[in-house]
Amino acid sequence: MTKTMKQVQFRQYGSPEALTLVETKIPQPNPGEVIVKAKAIGVNYSDTLRRRNKNFQPTPLPYVLGSEAVGEIIAVGEGVLAPFQIGTIVLAILPFGGGYSEYVSAIAQYCVPLPPNIEAKTATAIFVQGTTAQLMISQVAKDLKGKTVLVNAAAGGVGSLLVQLAKMNGAKVIAASSSFEKLQKAIANGADATINYANANWSEKVKEVNNGNGVDIAFEMVGGEVYNETVKALSQGGHLIVYGCASGIQGTVHPEHFVDTNLSQTGFNLAFYITTKPHLWQEALGIVIGLLSEGRLNVDTSTSFPLEEAAEAHRQIEARKTMGKVVLTISE
């Protein structure tokens, strides 16, 4: 076996051009670790924040991005027990990065053995997108039966899963996005109605397609004017769940608006659940894997790039041109 591998890293913060393909040694497992030969690597919006040192956690230099990789275990360290053995296909969860590599070093306890019927690219959506969507529904929105839900960025990695999971939980789903193509994806995932939020005053259209009423719950991660219109689209007593701000622009709705119409807003951060409520996160992980294994949950992995084109993947994410889960692939 070759002793070197390709890896994408950056040594300074900045634009996608800061991502550099290098040749480096294949890691050896420390006690409690496994080495995974990657087949597919997940790319997340948070990767672009880390690249610019805008993440809520500081990013040391040099740094290798990637919080999830799927592949085959090829080596195990001292103390590693079954089922983590050579030949096992796993999802490696990488809390300290390192995923943008042909071979990945991972703590065995942070690896999840995968059913054989879940494809590698699909499995990259389990950790961040899958558990984010499942936890927001089960722990924040809670009972959705009979409620109307607005999902922004409905063709994105989390949004596309929210549409499907909300429908499974008995909600009427209004999907919002910025293009006809993205809205068609949302319809294919079961959305009852669609809204193009590139149009002005689109909150009125939400009420029009919902029999003159606002929505009970809205999932929002765009920010700026989309956030402002989302607040206006809520019914009296409605609940806004915010899990990001992809545009980088803050909303400007006055707090009094929340008081006048008895609205509530909850923020969601996946890291909070992983570190403080791991039992709930692990439960969500199991639910998502089960739904994927049963074929009840669709993950769009059409936006994929070779590892060498990681910079292009970042450019397209930041330009909001992507749909579904963005994946880096390794050539055989």
C-alpha cells in the first residue's frame, strides 16, 4: 500500500483559494483509533465559516476541514474492539476536523457502523444534516401533527430533510427557496406548497396558500430580509426556529413585533446537543439511520466534487447554488 495520501488543508484564513491540495503521510492509528479509507466526505456550511475563521469555535492553523467521512476501516489501534474491525464500513464523526483526506484518523467510539444498503455519499448526511433536522423536530418543534410549517432553504441539506420529516410527523409543509429548480426538489420531497423568497413581500403569499393564515412553525437559516419576512409569515403565537444565518446578514425585526403577536423564537445548535444531551443526539442518529436504511428518507447527493475540487464546492455553497448534501468523493 502507498504510504502517502492526498489531503486538502489551509494555512491561512480567507477565500476558497486558501484550500490547498497537499501530499502527506497516511496516518497510523493511536490507541483507541481507527484509520478509515474514505469513499465520501461531507461538506458543510460551517466549513466555509471555519475557513474564514468565523466559526463560533476558533480554528487553529494549519487546519484540515471535514467533520464526517464514510469509508472502510483499514487499520485499528490498540484497545479497539468489535464491531470496529478491518473491513467494517463506518461513518466517522470528526469533531476536530480532518475529513478532507483520502485516509482519515478517527476515534473508534465516534464511528458508526453502517447498514450495507446505505450508500457512502448518502451516509455523509447522517451526522450534521440528519441529526440537526431530526432534533429540531423532536426536541424543539415537538408535536407537528395538524400544524402548518414553513421550511426555508427547503432544497438544502437540512431543509430537504426537514420537509420530509415534517410530513412524516403530520404537518402541512410550505417550502421556501430562491429558484424554480430548488422548489421543484421540495415538491418531490413532499412539500404541499412552495414560495419563492426572491420575490418581495413573499410572506403575504405564504398566507395566501395557507387559507389566509400565517404558519405555526418556521425553520429559518438564511437571515437578512428572508428572516424579516419569515417573522411576518408566522401566525399569532407562532414559533420561529433559527439554526443559522447563511447570508451573513442579520434580520431587523423589532422585538416589539414578537410581543404584539405573542411570537417565540428558539435557536438551535447541534453541538449543544452532542456535548450536553448526548443521549438525545444518539437517539436522533439512530432514527435517521433507520429511516435511510428503510428507504423512507431521500438524500440528494447530486452536488458532489472530487476531493481535489474542494475549493469549488465552497464557492458554490457560498453562492447558494447547491442543493441537498454537498459531498467530496475519492477516486478509486
